[in-house]
Amino acid sequence: MRLARGVRQPVAFSAVADAGARVLYWFVNESYVGRSAPGEALYWQAPDAGSYRVRVVDDHGRSDERRLELALVN
């Protein structure tokens, strides 16, 4: 997370999905944060610096997850 002139910048989530997937559902720490098309960015505003678990699930039920570490920088 970047702190630029006192404003936090959103984090862009994007994923490539198998053929046939039309929608990706995004979750951070088990909370739903939005949906996007495969290859299209979804922007998320982190509430604070820290460690987050990001999970994406396509409309066929396939999923993947990653750990995201965010720190404030000047």
C-alpha cells in the first residue's frame, strides 16, 4: 500500500482463468470484496497495512489464493 500525499492507493487484483470462466469473485480474509471478468482488474482499498489472504473463485468453482503483505511507504 502506498501513502502518497496522505491518500492510500488502491490495490489492483487481476487473474487469468481457464477458458469458459466468465466471472471471478474476489475475497479478502473471507469477506467478499467484488467481482471482475478474467484479466480485468478489480480495485480494493485496504483498511490498513498488514497481512491479508486474497482468494479468487471463478464461476465454475475453481479457486486460488495468495498471501498479501502491505506496508506504508513514503
